[in-house]
Amino acid sequence: MSSTRQLFELAGADDRVRFSPYCWRIRLALAHKGLPVETPPWRFTDKEAIAASGQGKVPVLVDGERWISDSWTIAEYLEQQYPETPSLFGSAEGQALARFINQWTNDVLHPAIAGVILPEIFQILHEKDQDYFRHTRETAFGATLETLAEQQETALISLYQILKPLHHTLALQPYLAGEAPNFADHIVFGAFQWARLVSDSIKLPAEEPIGLWIERMLDAYDGLARKAPKAYED
């Protein structure tokens, strides 16, 4: 394998703001395995830059001659390709349970968070991405970004209801994976990192289970997630 490893990451108008929840899963996975990586910025309309992956979305990992897309596929690749490094799943059973967490996050948690923060994401995008983002997200949600902004309070109530199982689980253990984080934690935390880097609309008390877990994840891997620049001032 080449010593140069690259992960294309979604960026806002500011190159430093990397907010994709799917990319954060892999940033954390690479840190978990102790694998160094370069992270070139990528934007929604930069399809040509990742054309060698055979599709048009990030994350895309370039590892030597290999181009791998899709966060779950990348995680499986890292687990198989680097078995001497710390496991992302712990066991075959852990991988099977993480697959459920992956699907729940994609199908339930992400739409709930998106309903709150999409209008704010639009504001921090590079101008060349804004038309694409508006068209694709308004089509997916069946509502304009302006309408979503007006409905934010209702979306927040719905999100907090969805988080109840996560709250109760983390009240009993420090991480979704148990005593230490693994890819299941990376998956779910990626969604919260997405939100916290582009918006301050989602308020989760720091002294409650989810808030405490977020703080632990922010400190994990030498504070990788905590050091990430936000798109707004606190």
C-alpha cells in the first residue's frame, strides 16, 4: 500500500469546515485504527475529483491504488485490510449490530436532524453548491428550505422523542459499544458532529447521558472532533 492515504471530505465555503456525518464516521474510524490520512476538501459539485470512485458522493477513501466509497464499505475495507490495528467492531457479532446502528442512523436519526439544520447548512455552503443543495434537499423533504426553517421548533420536538432510546442506553454505559468507543459510536456521533459544526439549534444538556457521551466522543482520539472548526461563533 502507498504511504499516502486520502479521504475526500465535504467542506463548506470555508475549507476548514468539514461537516459531513458520513465523512466523520471515517475520520474517527481511521483515528481508531491509528492510520494517518490527508483530507482534501470536496464540495457537492466537485464530481470530477472523485470520478475514479465510480460515483459522486463522499466519503471517498483513496488507499494506494484503491478508491473506496460509502462509509460502511470503507469501514469494512479498513477492518479487512488492516487486521493488525484496533478493531472497529470487536467481533463478527459486533459488526452485525453496528450494521443495525448504521441503518437506524441513516433512516431515522439523520432525517430528524436534517429537518432541523438544513436551512443553516445552506447558509454555510460555497455558492457553487447552493443551487444543487437546495434542489436535492427540497425534493427529498417535499418542502422549501424556508418552510423547514419555519418548522424548526416542531422538528426539534420530534428529534428529542427519537433520541429517547439513545438516552436510556447511554444512561447505563459510557459508549454504545460498552466501555470504549467503536464504529457504532462513530456512526451515531457523526450525526451529532454534523449538527454541532453547522448549527447551535440542537440543545442537549451536557450533564445528561447523551451530552456526557458527546463530550467523551469529542475528547476521544486526542480531541479530533473537538478541534474541528465550526461554521459559526459560539
